[in-house]
Amino acid sequence: MTDRRQVLLASVGRLAHGLAWQRAIAADLGRYHPNGARDRIDERLVRRWAAGHRPIPDWVGPALAAICRDVAVRARAPLPDEPPVMLQH
């Protein structure tokens, strides 16, 4: 049975990185590792979490929330070399 943490992990992964999200979310999660930031966590571990083969640790939930905030900030930023779009009201 899929639990809420698995659904959250896959949802944030797909939102942030598309269908091939496991490797990229492993890199994102590395920044938030409780034992100190690192380049990435093992993507095989992410796959095991997503499949329900290993429990997802408590620190991952807050890290996923931070990743969502990062995605929102990037989404609001103007594209490089593009003037900001001014909406007319």
C-alpha cells in the first residue's frame, strides 16, 4: 500500500523535475541531509522509498517542502535574457 510520504515524494519529484525525477530529487535532497549537506543522496535509496521498500525518514518531509519553495521561486523568476512580462489590467 502506498503511504502519504511516498505520494508526496513522487509528487514533488515530478513537479520539480518531470517524469525522470529520482536522480534529480536525490541531488536536491542532498542539500537538506540531516548529517550535513552533500552533493546528493543515493538515488537507489530514493527509488526504494518511492517503491515502499524502505521507510522514508522524517527529515525528508521538511526537505520536500523546502524544494517546493525553491521551485516556486524559480517559477517566478524572469527567464534569462528575457525582459519581465508586464501584465495589463
